[in-house]
Amino acid sequence: MRNCIGFFGGTFDPIHLGHLRLALELKQQLALDEMRLLPCYIPPHRASPSVDAQQRLTMLQLALKDCPQLRWDARELQREKPSYTYDTLCELRSELGEEVSLSWCMGMDSFATLDSWHRWQELIELAHLVVIARPGWEMPTQGPVAELIAQHRADADAIHAAAAGKLVILEPRLLPISATEIRTQIQAGESPQFLVPDAVWNYIRAQGLYGSK
Ligand code: ATP
């Protein structure tokens, strides 16, 4: 059987149960051998003032400590500048080989603007694209992204038959949790307990992140 690895990128500022639950459901639904969460680099002017890349990574590591099903991959943070998905996928492909099935998972919000990404038409040659429907975001019905869907759309099973080249659209259940709301809550002195893993909330308080006291 072909080895199948999924990747789920995000700022994870902070990682919350919505991200974790989705990553696990994707792993199960797609029958992946491995699922990695990949925190992306945030330029200093966009970053949360009190939280650096290492702290975002530490929160992710704490969140995954009791979940052997999910892994973290810090390669984009290590580059210390924003990464093109194209470059990340080239690196993964050369590291993991031509045979392994790679699935790059993203929300419909990101996918809708795919044609503005660096070398976007080559992404599907490097990996499968798994698109997650999100409330408020329609699938493009015309233009270059709609053409990509028409050419490559397949059922979830197809990612096991090839290393790359399929586009899968899924509608998993999404927990209504937002990192922005969590940051606002903490700043206002409220607790985000039960929205983030306890280990992450303890770390946020110990480090005084997001204005916590
Ligand atoms: P913000 O609220 O600050 O926009 P976010 O959690 O949406 O934060 P990211 O950390 O970048 O932002 O999210 C990473 C990925 O997780 C994105 O692809 C996004 O579509 C998805 N995501 C965000 N919130 C949820 C959720 N509640 N359930 C499932 N997936 C989510």
C-alpha cells in the first residue's frame, strides 16, 4: 500500500480544539498514515505582539503531547520568512520521495484565491489538494480555479491510488471556535478553557501570552 501523508497548515495563534478535531477527522476520513500540522511563519508586523514563533510551536507541541495520531512539522518556522506552499511541497517531495501520497489540506477560503499563489498550477503536480468547505465560502464556479476543480476533482479514495494530482472537496463538521476570539477573550480577562487543550491554557498563563495575567 502507498504511504499517505496529510499536511494541515495554519498560524495556530493559538492552536485550538477546532484545528485539532479537524486534523484528526481528516486523518480518519482520508485514512492517512500520518497527519502533520505545519505552523506558518508570521511576519513580525502581523504577529501577536506578545507571542513569538517558538511559543506558537511550543503550544502546538503541548497540544499534541497526548495525541500520537497527529504530528507537528516546524519547517516553515525555521525558514524565518513567509514560505510559498510550492517551496514547502518541493522540499517535502524531495525528502519523502516520489511514491508517497501527499495531501495538502486547506479551507475553501484559501482555496478560492489559489490562482494568486506562487506557481499555483504546479501544486497539484506535487500533492493532492484537499479542500474543506467552510460556512460562508462557495466553491468557485467559473475562472481558473473552477477549471482546476473540473479537471482534477475526485473522491477521497483516489488519494491512495496516486502520489499527487487529485482534488478532493470535503465537508467535515467544524467546531465553532476561532483563534481571534480566543485572543480577544484572554485580553479581556476571560478564560478560554475548553476551547484549547488545558496544557495550552496553562502555558499561555505561565508565559503571560495574549495579555493574560
Ligand atoms: P483566526 O480566527 O485568527 O482567523 P484561525 O484559527 O481561523 O484563526 P489559522 O490558525 O490560520 O486561523 O487556521 C488554520 C486552519 O484551520 C485554516 O485552514 C482554517 O480554515 C482552519 N480552521 C480555523 N478554525 C477552525 C475551526 N473552528 N474548525 C476547523 N478548522 C478551522
